[in-house]
Amino acid sequence: MKWQALVDNRQRFFWVLQIAGWIGYALVNYIGSKVFEMRDIYVFVIVLNAYAGCLMTVPLRYLYRKIWNSKPWVLIVVVFSASYVTGTLWSVIQKFNLWEIYRHGYRPTEWFYYFQQGLDSVYIILCWSGLYFGIKYYQLLQSERQKALKANTMAHEAQLKMLRYQLNPHFLFNTLNAISTLILVEENKDANQMVSRLSDFLRYTLNTDPIKKVPLEQEIHALNLYLEIEKVRFDERLSIDVSMSEEAKQALVPSLLLQPLIENSIKYAIAHMTEGGKLEIKAQVFANELLLEVGDNGPGADIKNGKLLNASGVGIANTQDRLKTLYENNYSFALSHNTPNGLKVNIRVPYEKAESND
């Protein structure tokens, strides 16, 4: 994290690399001086040359920043020209340091000797320029990548929020319609119970972040709030059987993932059965995957290749869209006929264990 913070701070990152690079240059020259058995005084020449190179390349940074958005041919001309001029001047300073310190004030007979054999210095400055542009382009690439990832994350979050909040109007319409029916038939006690339980359920949905996943145990608790509302309508005609392994209880799932599936079973299956119906919810973990199963004993439906034919509701489509957004292709969603009759939904998602609160 500290390294990433350093990279993100471009001003500090430049100076760290600048100083470290020229210290490295000085160390390489020092090792070379030992190989060629130079006198100890040569160390001062090396330090002064590295210091001069460090200072002379700083203006190049500001020059390159100024022409950064220029055409490629302009960049090439400016970089080669600036590197040649800077390298040549640096070569003059290196010769002056060598003759003044190591050769005790020696001076050449002709002034142009200062400019001879300066290509090595120009080459080093060209390498500095290449590194500068390479690191700069890398930083820009990383910045654009982070922006793209952030934009993609924000788009996914917006889509998930839209899909999650789409459930509330759909669910509210059905529930308020049921409450209205109870009031019309003067079953005020049941209507009052339904309003109270609706309030608890909506409080849960508003307090739950639609982006975050919740433990399956918490999801089942919220589902029970919803089913308590439906039990007011169906009384003894609705029975629920929940079976979860201990490992599955701690699995993370999208909030309110199962509610639209249960709502579909009640609306299209159990509501049309005079003797009532049964809902089954099963969850287990196998091969590092969470397997969810929601089934009913209703009249069933037309299914082809694991998909519901002539589907008109939003529940199943909404659930599939949420799974697609969250898990991309790393999930499965299939419909099948329940035994001996009814409809069954099977969901497979990667197993993620909730963090313990202990």
C-alpha cells in the first residue's frame, strides 16, 4: 500500500527515482574505478559528475511535460536535441571535474577538447529520457486502467441497485393489493398484522446495502419476514420447509436473492391451489460452490432447456440479471419439474464464507 501511494504521488515518485538512479550511476562508476585501479581522489570526481547529471536532467522533465501532447515527430526531435545538448554540456563538466580534481588543474591546449568523446554522456541522457517517457506512459496507463475499473464498478453497482430496487415496487403492489382485499372483506385484524409485518420487511430492505452480499442465514431470516406476510393471506394453506447445512448458513449471497422466486411460487402456483401448497428451500455447499434449491408442489409450468416458457413476471428475469452482473459466467440458474409435481429452481454460485463477528 505504501509503494502504491508512492507511485500515485508523481512528484515524490520522480524524485525518488531520480536520486536513486544517479546514486546507482555513481556506484557503477565507483566499481569501475576499482577495476581500473584509479586513485581514491577519483571518488570526488564520480560524486560531482553524478550530482551534475542529476541537476542537469531536472529541466528536461519540465521540457518533456510541456511537449507531452505534441505530435510524435515533434517529440522525437525535441528529445534527441535536448538529450544531445544536455549530454554534451554534461560531458564538458565531467572533463572539467576530471582535469581539475584528478589531474590537479590540467587544461587542454585547444578548447574543443572539452567536447570530444561526449557521445557516451549523450547516450546516458537518452536512456534517462527513454526511462522518463516509459515510466510516464506506464503511470498514465495505470491511471486509465483504474478509471476504467472504477467506471465499470460504478456501472455494475448502478445496475445492481436498479435490479434490487425493482423488487420493492413489484412486491409492494402485490402486498398492498392483498391488504386492500382483507380490508374490503373486513378482516381488519389480518390486515393490521400484514401492515405490521410489511413494515418490518421494508425496514430490513432499506437497512440492507443492495450492493453487498449477506449471509444466507440472514437472507432466510428476511425471507421469513416476507413469508409471515403471506401466511396472513393463506393461513394454514401455506407450509414452508427450510433445510440448510451449517456451512451453507455462512455462505454469502446477494440480498433478497430468493424472495422473487418464492413470490413467483406463491403467485403462480400456491395461490391457485384450494388445498394450499408447500415451499421447500434447500442449501448446501459442495466442491466450493453454494447450491440453492427452491421448489413448490404447484401445477408446474412449461419448461424447455432449463428455461421457463411464456414467462410474464419480472422475478426470474430479475434474479438472472443480478446473478449475471455479480458472477458473470461463473454461476448457473436452471428450472426443472419438481417431484412429483411443481416447479424447482436450482442456483449454483461460488462459495464465499461470511466473516465471523466474534
